[in-house]
Amino acid sequence: MLSLFRNAREKRLRAFWRLFFQIVLYLAVGALLGNLVFVAFALSSGELLGDGAADDMTMSPAFWAVSSAASLVAIVVSVWLAGRFFDRRPLSGFGLRLDRAWWLDLCFGLALGALLMVGIFLVELAAGWITITGTFDTIGGGPFVLAILSPLVTFLCVGIAEELFTRGYLLTNIAEGLNYPGLGARGAVLIAWVISSFLFGLLHLANPGTTVISTINISFAGLLLGAGYVLTGRLAIPIGLHITWNFFQGNVFGFPVSGLEPIGATFVSIDQGGPASLTGGLFGPEAGLLGLTAMVIGGLLIWLWVHVRHGKATIQAFIADPPVNRTQDAKVPNDNYYDISRES
């Protein structure tokens, strides 16, 4: 019976239970921090909040930014604890070994997210589906520079948190759990990439305006984001791409972000028309054919980037390998990290 819970060879819990307990940890820490944030904002108002006042508070840009930061802390803490006690792996072993190559990949990811969203905007503008109604607009008033900080912090936290959980922890553990001789490490990573992308789509089911098409397309977005991880073993490209895709989509060009209207401020304000099947309509570009096309182009550019930098672009099989047990060889690093640049 113990074999259902513990891998005797690796001397740790099996992948399913590692994932289960990490999620439990995240929910517990997230609930604690979320309630603290809510109470702090409520007390700062100087009065008891009715339902309407609470709704107004939770829609404020500052509340979104602080809540996103709290969620990021909950993700980092839960992944660190799960890695320390369940996975036997340090936080750096989930794609966060911050060396020079990591930062270079991050810069590429940031540039790629911005480039893809600029392309979507220019295509819709050229097609006459967008009318620019203003520039440097704040939502709810106040100085633009201050108003734009809240969505910037929000998307920075969201990009890191979602990638650390979905790609860093989830994909890694699914790959380790599927790494059987009949499938092999690369096959396990490939299937984990697909499964984690599908789950990424399901995580957005609660967003406003969600449809079957938007969920499928968000799953494709998961494949795009996951490509940077499975080809490099680093979270740098996914994190950078995730941050700028969302920020440029919502707060540079004024599109909805996965069904959510922009908060804080936008560099450009728009009225959008055109066929929803192409533009994504009220859900935003992710739900349209233009967004899907950008994802395909983005995936090809990620492959090209890795290929040019390292001479080849291939699935990094080490993602599916369990961490090295320090008791076997104290000289071997416990994060089991393989630097793709060694292949150059």
C-alpha cells in the first residue's frame, strides 16, 4: 500500500501526491494572505464595507496589484516548501537558476511578448477593426505614471506566479511521474507539456466571457509558453513572454486580457469592431484566430532563438529526471540542473 504514496527508489512521495500537497499548501497560504490583504484594504477605508463598497475595493488597481503580489508570495512559498520536503529539490531546480543565460532568455521573452502583441494590434488597425479614441488615459483619474504602475506590478506578479506553478512545478512533476522506460524522458516531457497546457486553459474557465473556443486557445497559449521551458529547461522565456503579452495587450493597446478589462491606465484607448472569430471579441485576442496565429509564430520564433543560440533546439529530457539524492554523491548538485549551453 505504501508504494501508492512513496517511491522507494527515489525516497520521496510520488508525483501525484507531490502535486496534491503543493496545491494544498498554495490554497492555505493564498487564503491566509488573501484575507490579510482584504482586511487591510477594508480597514484603510476607515469604515465597514457593505457589499457595494467591497466590490468597488476589489476592482481598484491597487487592490489587484497587492493581491497579485500576495498570490505570487503564496506560489513561491508553496513551491519552495513542496520542493524542500516533497520533491527534494531546491527552488532553483524548477527552472529558476538565475545565471547569465537565464537573464538573456528573459530579455528575449519580454521582447517576444511585446512584438507579438504589436503585430496583432497593427493587423487589426490596418483592417479597420480598431479606432483609437485616446492616448495615455487613466481609468478612474489620477496621474498616468502612477496609474500605470498597478497593472505593471499585477502582470509582473501574474507572469512569474503562473509560470512557476504551471510550467516550473506542474509540468516538471507530471514529466517525472510519466518517466517510465516504455515512454522515455523526452516522451514524458512532451506529454507533460500537453497536459499542463490543457490544465492552463482550464484555469481560465472562471474568467468573464469564457467560451469553448477561448479555453482551447488559452491551452494553445500554454503550449506557446511551455515551449520556452521544454526547449531550455528555464522559466525565463515563459515568464518574460507572459508578462509583456498581458501588459501590452491590456495596458498598452487597451484590449481585454482573457476577458478582463484593462485596469489602471492604457497607453492607447480603443473601440474595437471586426469579426469576433478573428479578434477574440470581448475576451481579447487569445480567443481569436489572430491570437492563435501569433501563438504559432511565437512558437517558431522560440524554436529559432534556441536553435541559433545552441546549435539545435530539442526537448530537454532532464526535466523528467528526478533530483539527485545527496546521500548517493555529496559532490553532485541537488537541483539536477543541466545547462543547455554546454551543447554549444
